[in-house]
Amino acid sequence: MLTRRRKPERKAAGERTSGQPNSLFGEILDWMLAPLLFLWPISIIVTHNVADNIANQPYDRALADSVRALARMIDIQAGQVVVNFPAPPRALFRADQDDTVYYQVAEHPGQIVVGDAEIPSVPRPPKILPDEVLFRDEVIHGEEVRIAYQFVELRAAADGRLLLVQVAETRNKRTDLASRVVTGVLLPQFAIIPLAVILVWVGLTRGIAPLSRLQSLIRRRRPTDLSPIPPASVPEEVRPLIVAFNDMMSRLEENLQAQQRFIADAAHQMRTPLTGLRMQTDLAVQETDPELQRESLRQIAESAERASHLINQLLSLARAEASFEKLYAVERVDLESIVREVAQDLFPRALAKNIDLGVEGSGRALWIEGNPVLLREMIKNLMDNAIKYTPRGGSVTARTRHAGAPILEVEDTGIGIPEADRERVFERFFRVLGSGVDGSGLGLSIVQEIAELHRATVSLNPNPAGQGTIAQVVFPRSHVAAPPPVGRSAGAELGSKADAD
């Protein structure tokens, strides 16, 4: 099927170009390892957060116990708030060399009863729950601290005082514990990840081993071996590819067989005119009578013309079969204009047989998508066949019209084609018996080949007006508006010229 030549598209970022090797093994390895390398830093972050939460829990409980203990030591003496410490505060709060502990009891807001002024105050919450200890993070003297605090209502006081009890501790022990947790989790990963890469490599190598065996099997085949590969002998994932490959090989074998038949038929067809030429040449050389010698030369010229016509037809068929995008580009062409050009070229042949050759059309362009060289060859073969098989004094009309789709018709008043042979005439080298006309048997084969390249359909129908045939080519539906129908005036000029001459 003919298609437009497209401009090369720009490759997307990261996409391999056609000149670069594309390794299935490398693709799978990339898609397995790349997510792993991407998720590993995320795993480190998540592990660190989890470790922080784990480290916070026991130390937060200890801080909460210290706040509650400090709250129980508060008393009212002579209307004043006092804190009765049974031991030094640092010992009570289990201060050590790793962390610094701060404590504070303050009348809210901001009036410190006892303790360290470095601990910032917090606003009173809208609702105070009994024995509720809250936590927050702050910075004291440039160090991060964890603060546990509680609001205590002194019911013994006549004025219902509200005290803020706070205990703060630096985060050194917590950070150390979290680091140990992270280290304990991540260190094994440093050993597991390389091991996982090795196992993935080994697994992929074993997994694609059947593909390597399949490659070796195909390479060992002889160049002429186009037999199918048994799909059962390959992995299930590769079977659709093998089925498609077998289908392609089957089509290739059919094409090769068709080419071999074509070469054999062409050699047989060429042998006949060449043998005749040689015999007629030998007779002309031996002939002494000038009149008989001229007759032999005339027969030699006719044989040479038939051989030349056969060779041209073979070349046209080969050109049509080799038609694809890189040889024949598709463009927007005027079908009616091509028909008129071909009719002008074939006018001398029609004139020699006193055939009324006409062209009917709209007088306007009938645009289709196609290759002008191949379309001209197809139209020439249709009109040439019509002229060849139409007796002297007959008529041939090439007609173009638009009836939902562009249509080309070549109508003649020739000998016609029997119904039984209307499909076979498209076969190569097939000729209708009893026609009495010399031909190569390739004209309609070329027409069908070119029509299929343009996604068009060809049909041969009897002429409803009487004797003869109408060859019709229907092209794919186009978006061109249908032109208004007109009569045969466009072709009358050709016909009138033939009659006048």
C-alpha cells in the first residue's frame, strides 16, 4: 500500500535511535535495578524517621514521669508556691554526661517559681486534661531539646492558681539510639544489594537462555530453509513473535515461489520471439529473391516489436512490484489530467485502426493520492488493451467521474471477455483463446498490481450498450467534492480528429 513519505520525527528524551543496539537483557536489568537504586535513598529516609520515633518513645516516657514527679512535689505554704525536692534535682531527673536536663515550675504566664529560665513558656491550652503531659521540640543554647510539660491547677490555693511544669532534655542519647537503629538496618543492605544484583544477573542470564538457543537454531539454518519454527519449542512469551515470524517466512516463501514462476514464465515467453527472430534472420540471409527478402525483414521487424513490447511489459510489472515509499513517493495528482495525457499518447495507434478514441470527464481536476508514474502506466495498459482488442472502426472511451469515490472507466466495443475468463485475465501470461490478437498476457496483471498499491479495486464487466468490455478502477474514498457530470465533449476532439483523418 502506497503511503506518504513522512518527515523524520524527533526522538523523545532517552529513547534509543535505530542505529544503537537495543539489548533486551540490558532493558530488563535497567528496569529492575533503576527502581531499586531510586527506592534505596527513600528507604534510608523512612528508616531514619522510624528510628527517631523508636528512640523517642522510651525517653519521652521517662520525661513524662519526671514532669509528673515534679508536679507532685509542688505545695502551698503560707500562700506561696514551693517545691519540696527530696534530693538534688539533677539526680532526681537522672541527668548524665550525655545530655543536659532543664526543669522549671512557673506560675502562668512566665513567673518562674523554681528552675531554669532558659525553657520558653507556652500559651495555656483551651482545655486542660488531668495528668496530661504534652511534648514539643525547642532549641536551648543552640542545642535541640525535647520538652515535656504539664499544666497543674492548685486546688488548695484560694485563687485557683495554674502552674506550668516543664522538664527539657537534649537529644544526644536519642540521636545516638536512632543512629544505631539506622546503622543496624542499613548495614545488611550494603551486603544484600550487591548480592541481589548478582542474583538478578544470573536469573536474567538463565531466563533469556532459550532466546540464545533460538538464535543459534535460526543461524544454523540453510539460506533456503524457510520452514516454520515450532512454537511449542519456545517460551510462551516469545510465541506470538515466532508465530508472526513464521507468517512472514510463509509470505516470503510464497513471494520467492511466485518470482521463480515469473522468471520461468518470462524465460519461456522470451524464448518464442527470440527463436522466431533467429529463424527469420537465417531465412533472410539465405534468401536471394529481393521481394522475399523484404518480406522476411518485415517479419523480423514485427517479431522484434513483439519482443520489445514483452520486455517493456516485464519491466513495467517488475517496477510495479518493486514500488514502495523509498522508490515512489505519493503525491496529490489529477487523475483526469493523466487520462488525457495518456489518450494523447495513444491517439496515433487508435488513428491507425480508425478507432474513435474519446475522453469523458468533468473538465475539472479529480484529485487522488497516488504516484503519477505508476498511475500513467496503469491507465496506458487499460487503454492499450482496449485499442488492441477493438476491431477497426470501433470506439474506446476513457471516463473519469466522482461517485462518492474517484472512478476510472475504460469502455470499448471490442471482442469482449467470456465470463469464465474475467478473473483469470489478471493472471500473468494468461490470454483468452481465440482472440486472434498477439499480446504478452501481462497488461492486466500490471493494472491489478498498481491498483492494489493504490488500495483501488479493478473489475471487468460487459458493456451494457452491446459488444465490448468496461474496465473499472475504483479508488479509495476521497474528500474531494464530486464534480458536476458532463457529456463526452472532453473527448470529442480526439474522436473527431480520428474520424476526420
